[in-house]
Amino acid sequence: MDSFALDPVRALISRTRVAEMKSLGWRVVGPGEEGSFLMEGPETGGGPERLVQPLGSLFDDLIACALERADAIDRQLDQRAARHAA
């Protein structure tokens, strides 16, 4: 019993968006309030596939910022060295 079952997401979806949500893997569970259906979507926390991209892009952004700072510091040092040499 290393794994646990996740609860599927349930939401009231407007009738105009039912086709779109079905294409994303949701299914109609029953009638909802006026003008909507109760739908059940894919389980959340389905895990690493969803988290890989955001975390990867976060680290890519951090690395890009660090490289930009390093380049800016190098440019400043080169400018200072050029001023002192002249």
C-alpha cells in the first residue's frame, strides 16, 4: 500500500463548454444547476508529468537570470579596466 487513491475533480461546467472539457478528458456525471452540468475531470496530482515542466522552466529562468547578471558584471569589469588602462 505505497500508493494512495486521489479524488477526481468535480465541477459545475457551463453547457457551452462541455464539448471543450470532454476533449480534455472530463466526463459528464449528471445535471448541475441551471445552464450547467456536473462534470468529473482527470485526477489531480497525477504527478510528475505535470510538475516537470513548471519546475524545469523555473530553474531555466533562474539560470538565465544568473547568466545575465554574470554577463553584466563582466561588462562592468571590462569597462572599468578599459577606463583605468586609458
